[in-house]
Amino acid sequence: MQSEVIQKVNITDYDALGFLTVVAESLNLSLTEDNREYSVNLTDEIGHGYFKAYDFDHGIAVYEIDCTLKNQINFEFEKVVVQPLLILFNREEEIIISGHEIGKNKVAHLESVMSSEGAKNRQKIALLPNQSTCFFAIIINRKLFEEKITDFLSNMHPTLEQIFRDVNGINQFYAQGYYSLDIAKFMEEFTTTSLTEFMRFVFLEGKIYEILTHFLIQYVDDAKDPKARKILRQQTVESIEEASTIIKDEMDQLGSIISLAKRVGLNQNTLQEGFKQLYKKSVNQYIKEVRMERAKELLESSNLNITEITYQVGINSRSYFSKLFKEQFGISPKHYLQKHRNSNISA
């Protein structure tokens, strides 16, 4: 049995250029630079995807990681004079964040972490192999950031004031929870913009402050009594997953999207946005694909005819069912059924 290979990358500088320079050297990769944006593309030997990083004013850096690795990579951040504040948003499969006293903390899809390891410990981020790793992190040097917010510190919410007055990052701090769908949308806009040069930099910097603002509003909201909270995160994700279960279990009698949203306690727009973030498709597309997958199973494993299967998956028109099935699988249900039954007979 082959032992697990773990590549350790010791990060000695938290800004974008320092971070990716160390990553590129450690993994023997090439670093490219374009107006304070830095990028490293992975080779086939390591996996596929990229690491990107961006430097902005007032001590803000951004890491954007999107890859699938063949072996685990651990980023281990060295202790520095000014310990930064890390705000990380996990956009895909699980990653692990760990510190000396905290232990291992699994960060799931759509969860965020705000963390500072304090003066004694080291921040570590483990990227696991053979899975889709995609996260977005804002790193704040609070000593430099103080120049931007010094006039507002005395009027800050006490929970935020405590975090930002610790400019050298002496105190250890950790908070974890689901982030809002608005933040997910802003990150998508950040990573997909087609703007270039100066307009690109202004747009990206503005989007970072939009993400940061919404996250801090959310963090203050989390400090309230649960009944007084106004921002939905974990509850939203659970409601969307509940809607997915209803679609799978009740596809033969499924009502409208509006009625489905009401049933799980969401409005239609939130339900749609949630499906785009969780499942990368609209509610209607999700319903169609679930119905066609179920129809395919019934064609393979039941004695039902095509008309009976059409009604069982919640479609009232056989011709429309045939059209959807062929769009998804590239073959008509009639030919799929004939092919499957013939193969069973010959077997």
C-alpha cells in the first residue's frame, strides 16, 4: 500500500506576492504577474487548476485557490511580528484549518472562517487530494488596515472593535459558520469579471470591500440572539437541501417553484440563488435532471412502459418527456428501453 504524500509549504510572507512566490518555489512552478495580480498554474504532475493572489492597499491581500490535487498540500504560515486576520470562504469540497491549540477544524462547502492564531501558534491550511478544492481568502494586516479605519474604531460594534484594535494579532481568535448567498454572488463576480487594467483593479478592490462589509455585518448579526438575527446562512442551506429532497421524493406531484419556496420557508429568489450556489443550476434545471435520472432508473429496472414512467416522474406529456430525455442522454427513451431490455435478454 502506497503511503500518503503530503507536500508542506512554509509561508513566510502573507501578502499576495510573498505568498505565491513561496508557493511557486516550493512546488517548482512558474509565477506570472499582472498589475498586483499573481498567478501560478499547476502542472499535470501536481494536479490541475491554479493558485492566484492579489495585493490591495491598506494591508489587504486575497488568495484565490481553485484546483484538484494529486497529493495533499499543507500551507503552514510562519509566525510574524504582525499576525494577520484570515477570513476564508470555502466554495467547494472540505478543507482543513488547524492551529496548535484549536486542533483540526473541517470547513465544509459554503462555510467561512475568521481566524487569527495569535502570538504563539501557526496557521495551517490543508488542501486535500483528489477532490475539488476552491476557496477564497481575505488576509488583513491589521497594523496597515488601522490607517483606513482609525477614525471609526471608537464607534465600532464592540465585537469588531476588539478584533481590529488587536493590530499586532496577539490574541488567538476563531469563528466559523455558513456565509450568506450575497457573499457567494460577490465572489463569483470577483472571479469572473472580464474588465482589464485600471478598471479591473478598481472593480476587484471594490468587490473585496463589498464581501468584507457583508461578512462583518453577518458576524455582528451572529452575535445576536438567534431569534433576532436577520441574515440567513446555515438555515438557508438547510432549507435548500430540504427543497432538493422534496423534489426527489415528490417529483410526481411537485407544485410550482413559488409553492416549493414557501414550503421550505424561503422566497423564490433566495431559492433560485441557493440552487445556483449549491448545485450550479437553476431550480427548473435541477428538477428536469432529477426527473430524467429517475426515468432512466425506471427504464432500466422496472416493467413500466414509457407512458407510465412519464407520469411517475411528474410529466404529463410523453412527447415532452422524450424531448427532455434525449436532451440529457442523447438517446430517445424508446431506443434506450429497447437497448436495455435487449441486453438483459441476451445476458
